[in-house]
Amino acid sequence: MKRITSIAVSSLLVLLVIAAAAAECRAAGRYASLLKTREGTRKLAALALMEERRELDLESLEQLARDTNPLIRLRCAEVLGRVGDPAGVPLLERLTADTDGNVKESAIFSLGLVGRESCVAPLRAALAGTGMRYKIRALEALGAAGQREAALDIASYLTNFNASLRSTAALALHALGDSSAAGLCATAIFDPDPSVLSMVVYTMGRLGYDTYEKRIIELLGHEHPAIRSRAAETLGRLRSKKAIDALYRLAGDPDRMTSIKAVEALARIGDKKCARALEDLLSLDDVYIETIALEGIASIGRKQSYASVVPLLDSGSLMVRLAAIEAAGRTGRAEARERLLDACTGGGPLERMSALKALGSVSDKRDLALLTSVLAGGGEPLAREGAAAGLGAWDNDKELFEPLEGGKRPVDALLAAGRGDDPVVAGIAIESLAMIGFEETMNDLVGLYPASKDRAESDRKLAVLQAIQTLGGRRSVKKEAVPQLLSFLATASRDPDPRVGALACETAALYGGSLEPRPDGPWSRGELPWGDPALPMGERRIRIETERGDIEIELFGDDAPNIVKSVLTLAENGFYDGLVFHRVVPGFVIQGGCPRGDGWGDAGYFLRSQFNMHRYERGMVGMAHSGEDTPGSQFFITQTDQPHLNGRYTIIGRVTKGMEVVDRIERGDRFGIAAVR
């Protein structure tokens, strides 16, 4: 063995010191030097407060945007984008010409977040400038801004010599959300670069453009798994019946995520031929594929599929059993009833919820008493949710209005639940009232709308408005009731929760009204367990501990400090310990952090969204929400690239170790979170 020389040892020590210094620098963060000074801390705190209050102090921002420290100017650009006030556009335009590249890039990104017509001109100027990173950001921002006038500017880059610009242009056309923009991608459907081709196919699928269906079917045989996967996803979205045979073959692809996307596509297309293919694919012995196939079988509802579903009711995987319960109800109907009743009594909470909901698909009159009693009782919330959903899925609406033994009608139980103490159960009950076409009196439905402005009541308010919208779409509302209804909607449009006000105005338009949201007070988002908004804190690390292994995550404490602080605080207090991954969409995301276990719970407060320049690649950690500025405790991890989420859901970190664990997580798996020092 060669003797290690003193020079080699010295070199090794130098490398170790450099690595340690780099790690310490990342942990301290880009703002560490500023936070060491009183003046730097004061400026960062002032910017954080503007961001939290969603109010711009333009006079202060004018000064801060000229600060000699580029990090202050960078935070100015971030705050201007997150607040989203068009009054800040001139200042952002000035920052797009900043001498610091990071400031310039952030300003371009923020113009896309503001998304007004006034943003288009400065973004065009940024696109015409030099520097590849700025051009890419400008294309993304033009798409995110959603202004159709920018479509041709974006499309002109589909023929650029640079593949990164071409692929970004294709994605930006998708972000515009204009289906006619997909046709502009036609020239790039034969692009030789896989990254470009992937985005072109993605955009065509997302915007429903099927002119090149034959070409996309050919791409199922492409040498790159990413292209095969994108092609499968797109053909599913296009519901391409011509692709069924090729998708069935692709379900055996050696790349697991490609195989999953092929099965998902068959489930989306959803005809009888797909049902038979999905039945065959239940033999692949992969819980993700079994789950997707069962969900597709349930959606198609072919009676002959029931025999293939039955064995999976006894699967060792809870996720598969839950999908099998739904599929059994949709395919077996009366034949499945006894198995569903068994699950109601012998299964766990999630199985009981699913079985009660599935009994609605069976619609056996003998089960109305069970569903009604579970909903009316004070038992576990998940079971009550299942019972409410089951009544909403009932085939014969008239039976819900007939008295049961004791004189109570199922519809009365739904109305009572709509007024009950559990806003989530109430919301599902109200949704079910709309699904069964309840219009005995609109006053009863309007009466379920809570007067309270408590944050927890927003879901009930949204459910009432959505129910009224659904009934309006069916033309179920009597003409003479419309004036009173519009008066109610005018009141709802003044709710401090912007989601409620927006939906009230949207609903009024269905009934011939014209309203604008005018909140009559501040939006109560709940009390945070700390005082002032968190300041940038550098890199932080956590470990998600599961029975399948650990997942190590780097948190972006500089880019989403308030949300990262929340996650760290909740983890330190044991909030996450013993919670489950309540949502697993194979090939898309795993999601956890709901204390109810149904996706409706949080820690008692909403956080401000902190959109940033990170992109949703495989292994990114994002915050779930039910609208802008509503992140709570729930997070998700992407299993594949999801570019449509960029700038729409706050990215708070990335997986650094354990993606093989992420790919094995199943619905119902328990976890805990520990900080890594």
C-alpha cells in the first residue's frame, strides 16, 4: 500500500475545510451578512412585514430598491411579486435592468406573478435582451402572466437554435392557458431534442390539442423514458382510443414511472376495451399500478370487471383495498353490498369512509337507514364524511325525500349536517344536497351559509356557494327566487376571505348578476405561534421517518422563510408525529400533514404563499393549499417533474436522500418529522 504523503494529507484537510465552510455558508444562508447588522435586519424585517400584510409602501420600496446591497434589492423584487399589486410594476421594470444578475432574474419572475397587461412590455424587453437565464425567465413569466397578446412572442422561440429556449417556449404556451396556443407548437412536434419534444407533447396534452395524435402515438416507442411517459400522459388526456393497444403494451415498460403513466392513460380514456386492459394489468403486482387500474375500473363501471376486483378487497395494501372498495361499489353494485357492509364494520377509519361512500353507488334502499344514522350520529368524522358522500351518490333522489322509520328523511340528515359543528362534514353534506338536485327551497340552502367570519367556516361558505352554482347550472332555481338570491350573493361578495368573495361573484353571473368582490374587513387567517414574520434563515434540514425508510429534505429557508419556520415549529412540537400520507397519486405526488387524515385539516392557521424561482422537478417539496395564501401544515413531494405547478404552489425544499422511499409510500402510511441539526 502506498504511503500517504504529508502533502496529500494537507490537500485532503484543505478540501475538508472548504467543504465544511461551504456547508456552513449554505446553512447560514445568503442573507447571513445582512442579519449580522442592525440596519440590515431592520430592512429585511420591513420587507417581510410588507410581504405578510400584502401592502406595498412604495416610498420605502423606492429607497430599498436603490440600496447598495443587492440582497436588499433582491428581496424588494420578491416582495413586489408576492404582493402582486400592479402599482409596483414600474419599480419591477426598473429592477429588470439591475446590475446584479440575481436581482434582475427575480424581477422578471415577479412580473410574471403580478400578471397584468402592464407587465408584458417590460417582459418583452427582457426577452429581447442578452443573457440566457434572463430570456428563459422572461419566457416563463410571459406565460405565467396569462396575457394572450404574448402568444406570438413566445411562439417565435420555438424555432430558436437553443434547445432550452425552445422547451421553455413550449411550456410557456401551456401556462398561457389558451387552447389555441397549442397549435403554435405544431412546428416543434418533430424537434430532435428530447427536452423540447417532451414539453411540446406536454403542452398539447394539457391544452387538448389532438391534431398530432398519430405522431404522439409513435412517441410511445421513443428511446427516452421521459418522452414515452409524456406521450402516454398526453394520449390519456386526449382520450385517444387509437392509442389503447400501444398503451397496453407500454404498461410493461421497464421504467416504472412510464408504466404508471401508461396505466393512468388507459384509466383516463375509459371505454370498455380499456376496462378489459386494466383488469389484465391488475396482475402486475405493483401497488401503484393496481391502485390506478382499480380507479379506472371504478370510473368505467363495467359490471364484468367485478370478478377481477374482488380478490383485491383482501389486499395487504390499504391503498389498494381503498381503491378496490370504490371499484366494487361501482362494478358489483348489489353483488358487492355484503362485502361493503363488512368493510363498514371490520375495516379501519379510511375503509369505513370509503365503504359508506360506495354504498351510495349500490343504492340499496335498505342501507339508507345506516347512512342516515352514521351521518346524524356524533361518531368519527371520516365515517360521517363517507355517509354524506354516499347519500350524494344515491341513484334515486326521490328516496332521499321519503321518511324512514321514525319519520326522519335522509335529506333532513344532510341539512342538519350542513348546520353541524364539523365544517368539513358540513361541506360534503352541502355538496351532496346539490348533487341530488335539492331545490325544495333555496332558503334552506342559503340558511346553511354561516354568519361567522371565522377562518374555519370558509369551507362551509364555499360549499354553499358551489351548491347554488351547481343548481343554477341545472336551471333548478325558480325565477321568482333569483332577486333574493342575488341579494344574498351580494352580501357574500363582501366576505373578507378572497376565495369566498370571488366565488360569490362568479355564482351571481350565472343568475344574471354582476358583482365585484369588496371585502368588508380584514381576512382572519388564524394566529401564528410566533410574532413577527420570519426572516431568511438559510438552509435547514429535516428527516421524514416512515416504516419504509427515511426521507431527508433540504428546506429553502431563504426562499420561503415563514413557511419553513412553520414546518420546523410544528415538527419540533410533535404535530406531525403519527400523521399519515392521506393522498398518494402514483407518478404525481405523495401528500401528508393533515391532522384529520382526510386532506381538510391544518394547524389552525393559513400562511402566506411564498412563490419562488425553484421549479417542480422530481423530488421537490411543495405546500398544498386551497387557494393563494392558504398553505397550512400539508406538504407534498413530487415523484416526477410537474412544471404546471411552477409559481402556483410554494416550493419549500427538495429531497436530498430517500427518493426510493418516496416512490414506495402508500396512502395511509404513518410518518414523523425530525429536525436534522
